[in-house]
Amino acid sequence: MIPLLSSFKHGTGEASLAGYNDQAELFAKGGYKPIAMTLEEVLEVATEDYAPGAR
């Protein structure tokens, strides 16, 4: 995994969304979130399995 600060959710401007400020405190302390880069890492941290059209 690589360390990263992600701003993907912040582009919406929706401060009410879960995760909008989830990295602010971490960044203020000089930290980063680990980002899964391989299939194995992704499967290890996945919380949901989604396939378009399956819902």
C-alpha cells in the first residue's frame, strides 16, 4: 500500500457526506491514509462488492 491524501470526495462540496473531513485531522498530524494498489490489497480492505446493474 502507498500513503496518500485523497481529495476525491471533497470535489462535491457536500460537507454533509460521510468522509468529507475524514482526512483533515490525519493531514494536520502529518499522516496519510494507506491506499490499496494490488487486487489482493483491495480485496483485503473491501467493504462491499459491487457490479453495475446488479442492484
